[in-house]
Amino acid sequence: MHVARILAMPLKTHIDEEPTINLTPMVDVVFQLILFFLLGTKFTEMERKIGLEIPRVTASASLTAAPERQVVNVYRDGALTLDGVPVRLDELHRKLAAARRQYSELGVLVRGDAQGQFQRVAEVLNACKQAGIQELGIAVLPIPPDKSP
């Protein structure tokens, strides 16, 4: 005799709840944004109501940032460049004077070839001084301590 076993499958007796989205944080953020913009517009309205007459000008020139320090290279053969553009000594003086009129605190860095004559570097320094340049620099490379002569 054969006895058959019947396995019964358990049935659900309760209904699962649907998942919900918590909207509280989103509502908080929306209220914060509303308050921010309401207060921001209130301050701009108050600023407009201040009894102040702003001065008027006929021509407006935009403010420019301070220019980078201009670089004058003095090559071994005596050739000069101002920011990479070849110039003569009189042109250098004229261009530096014009640049200084636009920005009074213009700086110039003079880079001379180590094998070149110092006389040409001195002429460039003099042209810078005559152009009214107050901030002058001369580029040099330091010798490491272990390779000192």
C-alpha cells in the first residue's frame, strides 16, 4: 500500500501595504526656497527705497585687470623682444611708456643671455627707467649648492 503525501501551500492571510514616498523633506526644501526668495526680494525693494541719487557719467570705461609683468629678452647677438615680439631699443622705450600710461604699476622682467654683453642689458634697464617703470626685475637661475664654482 502506497500512501501519498499531499503538501499544502501556505496561503497569505494578510494584505501587504503599498510602499509610500515620504514627502516631508521635499516640502521642507520648497518652504526654505520660498522663504529665501521672499526675503531676497524684500531686501532689494528696501534698497531701492533708500533716498540716494547715484552719480551719472557720460563715458564709461571698463575696469581692466592688472596686466602681467612684461618680459624683455636680450639675446646674445643683442636682439630684443618684448613679450616675444622683436623690437628695437627705441620701440621698447615707446611701447613701455605707452603701457605704463595705461597701468601705472606695470612691471618688467629683463632676461639676458648669460653669454651676451651686459652693456645691452644695461641699455634695456635704462630704457625701462626712462619709460617710468618702477618695478624692474632681472631673471637669473640659481646654481645648486653642490655645483658651486
